[in-house]
Amino acid sequence: MAQWGRVVVVGLAMLVGLPGLAAAAQPLEVRIEAGVREVLVPQRPGIDGVLTVADGGIYVQCLARANAQRWRCEAAGFEGQSWLTHVLTPGRQDTLVARGFTPDHETGNFVRDLPRSLPPEDLAALLIGVLTDGYGVPRDEIEVYSDWLPARPCHLRLSADNVDGGALVTHHYGRESIRYASFSCRIVTHPNAMNYDDPKAPVPGAPTSGPVDLDARYGAAMAAQLLRLEGKPPGEDRYAIFGIGTGYVQCLADVKEQQMYCEAASDDAVGLPLARILTPARKAKLLAAGFEPPGQSMNYARMYPFRDYDPRAMAHALLGVLREGYGYEGAPELTLSTEHEVRDRPLLGTADPAK
């Protein structure tokens, strides 16, 4: 399953052309070569081609401008996604540099220009090597997307406060991603998420009331949402984000594998306010709860197999994560965001489990 971060987006209609994911049954090299021939080799007046090769927030994108003789390829970098410090070790940065990619502070990515005459099979080998050797991405988790965009000096680029920060917005990032993007040629970093020493970052307030029985107050409502996720039809995107003001846990169901994929917020994703809460002892609590530390995901992440956890047991476990990992005692009120409504609202005010 591709990795997931705080911003979850689906569907995008404003882009032109024929965006698409190559047939997953084909070998990875064949899918990339097909994408190169589809959107990088042709030159269409007024239209730019973008090839995205990615595993979640780890990506390489190649842009072919209509009249340019060179492709610009960008690999995900620190300015867009601070959590990549867990992935891009000095040795892996050296690997990117050895493959011709250099840091670019305008875009926040590692970039390389390549001649349009480069054979598709050579570009495919390069991009696979960047992801597998430069970021440690497993080959079988790499996806390939081809998109046509209206030609312009600066394309929509996702801002630094989400998991795909720094990426050019293409079809598979979805309609909601437009809310987190701009046409600026420079990436604008998010101060709270990117600068842990920002003196202007808000300090979380103390709870306004004593501890409450989280299971009694929220267990049934949270379980209803998790049951809704388990029942999603094939091809439909459903998720639930349970927020506590500064932190959150969020889940989506992998129905095919019969398990729930959940993330618990890290200070990489949220920034200084959460860094003050997530002490080393509390981080150890998250690890003890079975969560993997940030790495391929910017958050702590784990799977809950359906055979071991029914929705109520899963809700109990997640409420325990909020209590033990983040010191949550019931204040502020637990909130919910879903694919239907990204705005946080009180979980107990959600009467319709479909929402």
C-alpha cells in the first residue's frame, strides 16, 4: 500500500489530456517506458507532459515542456517534506548526486536536466534506480502516472505542509490537492511544519478538564467510523482522521489485504507544537503500541489485521494511542474528518456513520 500523510485527496477534473496509470500487470520498466513515450517524447503545442514515478510521497517527476529540448526531472527533497530526513541519509543523498541529481532550493527537490533524445529504457532505469537506491523504495510499490497539463511557466506545486510537498499537481493527486498548491515557481515552506525552532509557533494549551473515560465517550462513535471504512466498495476511497487539536490518528482500510492502515501524527508532520508533546518516553509508547517510526511515511504507522481487531477493539487501541502517546485526557473534544468533509468537526456530533 502506498504511504499516506495528513492530506488525503481524490479525483481531479481540471487537468487536460489523458492522465492514467499504466497497467499494473506489466513489468515496471515497461510501464515507465510507455509513460515516457506517451507524455515526454511527443511535443504538443500549448501542452506540457509530466511523468510521475512514485511510492506515496516519495516521487520522481519528469516535465517535458512543449518546445524544450530537455526534460526536467525532480526527486522529492527536504524543503517539501521534512520527514525525508529519515529516508535521505547522507549515503542516499550521495547516491542521488552520483546519478546526476543536485539540490535545488527553488523547488525544494533534487533536480536533473536530461536530453529529450534519451532512450526511454535508459530513463526508466535511471528513475527506478533513484527510487530504489536513493530512497530505499521497494520495486513492487512503485506506481507510474502519465499526465498532460496546460503549458505555463510555473505549474501548480503542492506546498510543504503535506506528504507530497514540492510535487507538481497531476491527476492522481486529486481535486482536493488544489487547495494545498500554488502556481509559484518557488516552494513556500510551512513554518510550523518545517522549522522546529520557530518562536511564533503556537504552544498547546493545557487540558481544560480532568481525564475522562475515552472508551466510554468515544469508543462507539470511532468504531462506527472504522466499520464504515471496512465496508468500502472496491475502487472507492474512504478515510477517517481523529484529531485532538495538535495531534491525530488516521486510518484507511485495505480491504483486499483485510487490514486497516493507520498513522499516528509525528512532529515531522505537525511541527513544534507536537514536538513539545511527543517526548522520547511518549514516542517509545507509540513504538510499544506496534507503530513503525517515521521513515517511508512521515508519521508513525502500523497495520491492524481484521482477523485480530474488530472495529471496537481497534477503536480501543487507537484511543489508547492518543492517551499514552499524546497525553490526551479528553480535552479538547475529539474531532473527525473524512473523505466527505475535510473540516474537523466533533466526532460525537456525527450522527450519520456514512459521513
